[in-house]
Amino acid sequence: MSMEQARCAARKWQDEIAKHDLQAFGKLEHALFAGQARLLEAIVNDTNQPLQDALSAEFFPVIDAIAYYRRHAKRWRKSKKASTPLLLQPASSYIHYLPYGVVLIIGPYNFPFQLTMLPAIVALAAGNAVIIKPSERSQHVPKVLQALLPEFGLPEHLLTILEGDGTMATSLIDEKPDKIFFTGSERIGRKVAVKAAELGIPCDLELSGGTSMIVFADCHLERAIHAALWGSFFHAGQVCVSVERIFVEQTILYSFADQLFEQMHTLTPYAWNRLPDGDLGSLLLQADRTRIEQKVQFAKQHGAILLQAQMKQDDELFYPPTLILDVEGTLIEEENEWFGPVVVVSPFQTVDDVIQRVNQRRFGLNASVFHRDHHYARRVLEALHVGNGAVNDVIVNIGNARLPFGGVKASGYGRYKGKDGFYAFLQTQAMMVKNDRKRHQINWFPYSHRRVIALQKALSWVYQKKGMK
């Protein structure tokens, strides 16, 4: 498959959706439902996570996005009229939208279906062709998608899945796609961004950073504890928006930590028993386990209290849920996120204190605020330098296809999902249309002092009088 074949498919696709909108998405949705059992099995095999996670966190967001963009994309793709200043009249101004052409999507290993197919759905809805380069660590999901591809009802070469390691991604970038969408680690994301910049390719980076969770004393404590339990240990903590830091108001610190630790013992390891109702899956790489162990020891050596739930560990990649209590609130974060089933709990005294501490973090992906007063919690959230957030909940805000998603600071740039994310896969073309009946207009040659006086009077009349009203 060549990049030119994908561009040719994109042009045909743009003609098709201009005539029939996204009717083909109906076949795509049907094919995914027909292949649901195979997809879910592949997701479980690739991620070592429970079936419920595969269904709710991988399959549902993609199906929901298909329905959402099928309903709205046609209207959003239409040109929009813009106003024209009086001094440029008579004229009509418009904003027209053009697909990029071919979008290269480089996906991660932690959510091999959702984090490749969901941005692909948005890019396709905008009129682009898509090449997916999945993580080489995902051995099952790409093969199932390849098998289902003929059933999607899409033009040939419009959606392509190419398996391979990092050299494959580099080769694809060298072929100069029209846009790159990368999801993964900060380290690899920086390399992709540098390569894209050298070739002049626009690039969006969806990186990591976790969730900073703020728990005020005036909250529904039981809800906050259960949210922290799920947000910290869902998907073995290997989620870009996993709850990694919890800032708890000082007066309830020990009560919160004790109850959270108690709830940690109610979780069931999924990795070794493979029961449908297991809660906790395993890590995917031995390197991840080694890194987490080193970071835990670092925290312990620097005065933190280690609270670890004891569970059967038949799987060597299983890491027990761990709470690190930073009583003094002085634990210095290392450069990288935890990306595992570990959460650090620290106290705070005032709202200004906790806002400052969250904003001092290198990352700015997601935050959650727990408080009975929803309006107060929202004001706190709006003061945080993060790309996404939730009040009295964790993580699920990113599952809403109607909201844009993306980070700030070291968590990346660009957005996808929602209306804003749709336009991220389109280029704007600004145009102004005038009739051709006038032979001359005031800004053309020849210049003269008389025209300068006329322009000054016109500017004064239009803007000064308008400002006085």
C-alpha cells in the first residue's frame, strides 16, 4: 500500500460522503457488532484486563463515536458564512473546510482498539483516509481488525492497518502523510514531533500525565473513596488518565487513607483466576513492573508510608494495588508518571495551596474535584492547568465523544473527539467573494493624498462612532 493509493482513496471517499454522507458507517457499525466476541477476546488477550474493561472502555467508546459523528459530521463539514467589515464591502466571506488527505495514527498498547479506532473514526468522518500503525506489543487486536476490514464497507485503501515495530512508524512518517496523530509516551511522542517538524507535517500528540484528584472535607466521602479505588486501579493503572495523585484536605486525610486501603483488600485479582468478575489485571511488561518497584522504593526511602494490599500473585506481571501516603506532603515527584496500580495520597491545607500544587506538576492531562457544592468544585477545576476534568467522578469524562480530549504542558497538544476534535482533522480555507462590476476600488493603485483623507474619514466614522454608542 502506497501513500498515493491512500490519497486516491481519500478523494473518492470525499466524493462519496458529499453524495451519501456517512452511510458506510452503518456497515462499519454492523461489522463491529458482528465481530464483537472476537474483538473482546483479542482485547483481553492483548491487555491482560477483565472483560468488563474491554467492553466498557474499548468497545463502547468506538461504537458511540460512530453514531455521534454519523449524526453530526455532514452539518459540520459545510462551509460557514463569516461577517465582512464595512470598508471591505460589498463582499461575502466564507470559511470552507478541507480534509487533510491521509492521516497516520500511531497507537499505544494499553488500549489497542479504542485508541486507534476512535481517532480513525473522527478522521474518516472528516473525509480523510487513515493508516493505523498499532503498537507492536498488540498481537491480537490488529489481526482481528484486518480480518473484519472487508466487512466495513469502506473504499479500498481508505482504512489501512500496518503492523510493525518502531522502524515501520519511521518509514511511514518518511512517506509524508498529511497529518500524524500519536498516542503514547512522552519520550516517543517527542521523537515523533521532531521528525514531523523536520518534514513539515502537522502533528497532534496525546501523551500521558494521569489524573490529579482533589478531595475536600465537604464531599460525599464514600463516593470519593470508591471513585479513587476505581480511578487508581482500573486497567492496572495503565491508563493515561489514571488517578496517580490524590490531594486530600488535611482534616480527613487519615480517614480517607484508612478507608481507601480497606477497600483495596476487596479487589479480586483477575490475572491468575481469569474469572469474569475479577477486578485487577496484570501489567503488560516486566520493564513496567521493575520501574514501578524502583519508584515505590524511592518514595519509601524519602519518608512515605507504604500501604500495599496483599494478594495472590501467580502471574509474575501482577502488581498489587499500592497506596503511598505522603503525610508531610513533601514527596518530590520523579520525572515520569507511575503508569501502574500505585496512587500517592498527600494532604493540603487551603484551596489556593492545592491549586498551586496541581499546577506545578509537569503534566496537565486530567483532574477531578470532589465537593458537595458543584459550582464551587467547577470553579476550582477551571483554575487548574489541565486539558480535561470532572466533578465528583474520575476518568469517565474522557469517554464522552461529545467532549474534546487532549492535554497541556508535558501531556501533549491537539484535541480529538467532540466538535473541536472533528475540526482538528480538517483544514480551514478562508475566502472572500466580490462581484466584478466595479473597475476600481479605493485600496488599489494609483495612490493619492485624496484617498488617504477619504480612508481616514471612513475609519473614523465607522469605528469611533461605533465605539461611542
